[in-house]
Amino acid sequence: MISSMTAFSRKELTAPWGTLSWELRSVNHRYLEISPRLPDTLRDLENPVREALRKALSRGKVECTLKIKAENITPARLDINEEFVKQLIDAAGRIATLAGETSSLSVASLLNWPGVVQTPEADQSEIQQAAIALMKEALDEFIAHRQREGAELMNIIQERLNGIEEQVAVVKANIPAILQAQKDKLQAKLEELQVNVDQDRLEQEIVYLAQKADVDEELDRLVTHVTEVRRTLKKGGPVGRRLDFLMQELNREANTLGSKSINTVTTQAAVELKVLIEQMREQIQNLE
């Protein structure tokens, strides 16, 4: 399938230890450029993320952002560091004795003391596994988005190819009339000037004009390039660079057609061809 380089996807997962969210977005780029943005606690995932994207994508500037939220998550249990509490009570009693006072260390004070209450941390490997699984879901959606947009771009390109074939057919159909018009124009000019010209010389001049205006080769090459563009689109995969080269070839033939033009029909056709080719080129810039 044909894929666009522009796409976006977002996936979110809520678990007892918090919420994970992935965002993938990409824009046009000559090569594949990956920019992972990961929390410090999940920095170990950078290499697996890069590898997954390199296997799935060929071109595009890709931003890959992972966010984790752990606030407002109620812990399943609270652990009390009983040994530490005993040490605090003992230390408070000894200080009170030294100061000649009664220990005033309350239960509330003990609970607020750093290290007394311990909240079990989430299993980091569990979070990493969840993040990788969620990333694969986001990547699948991301690729599907690129393929949908690629299919739309392919339809636009096919329409422009049809337009090129129509212009080629118009020029081919008008070539005999164009050459006859040039012959009539030359003869009328000679009659107007009342110049006697050798018939052989006249025929040579007409042949010269016909050769100068001969665009059969350019028209044939246009058709060949159109056929190759269609074949490339049908083949699918990363075809952006190949299609960009073919646009250059099409544009070259359209320019030559315009330079050989001796009639408004071919001039208008050359202009229309350049417009169609440029429209295709703009769309192809988005293809992987």
C-alpha cells in the first residue's frame, strides 16, 4: 500500500499505578528522523521504541511522546516501618530524659515523619511492559492513518494522470491539422509576397517545419512515464523518491513540448501538463 508521511495517533491506558498515554505524529522529511520523548523513569524504552519505528516506517519526521501520570492514585496498602518507629520513640524518650522533659512525640507526628509510612512502588517492569504494548497499539493506528491518507493521495495522483493522458490525446489528434495549417500559412504568405518559389524548395521548407513541430517523441515519452507512475503506485511501499524522479521526467517532456509549440493547441496543452505535473509533485512530497 501507499502511505503518507503525515499522521497522528494517541492511545491511553489507566492502571492501578497510574495512566499511560502515547502520542505519535509525523510530518514530511527526506529521511526517517525519530524523536522519542520519554519520562526519566521509562528512559530504558528509548531503544525498543526506536527499533519498532524503524521497522515500521521508512521516511518522515516522527515525534513519539510517552506520558505517565501517577497522581491521585489510591495505593492498595500502606506499609509501616515498625523498626524505624521504635527507633524514633526510643530516640525521643532519650532526648526527653536528657532535657528533663516528658516526650511529646504524638502518633500524628510519627505518621508524618519521613520514612515511617511507605507506599509500595509499582513494579517498574510491569509499567514498561504496559508501555510497550500500548505503543504497539498506537503504532498500528498510526500506520493505518498513514495508509488511509496515502490511498487518498493516490486517487488524486491517478486523476492527474488521467488529465495528462487526455492532453496527450488532444495534441495527437490535432497534429495533422496543425501541420496543414502551417503549410497553408506558408503558401498564403508566399502568395501575398508574390514570390515564385521552386516547388521542391517549398516542399523542403514544409518538411523542415514538420520536423520542427514534430512532438511524437515527447508525447510517447509522456505516455511511458504515466504508465511507469501507475505501475509504481500499484507496486506500493515506499515510493516517494521514485515518483519524485518521474515527476522530473514528465516535467522535462512538457517543457520540450512547449518549446516546440507552433500552435495554441500545443501551447495550452503544455501549460496544462505543467499544472497537472506540479499538482502531482505537491502530493508526492507527502508520500513515504
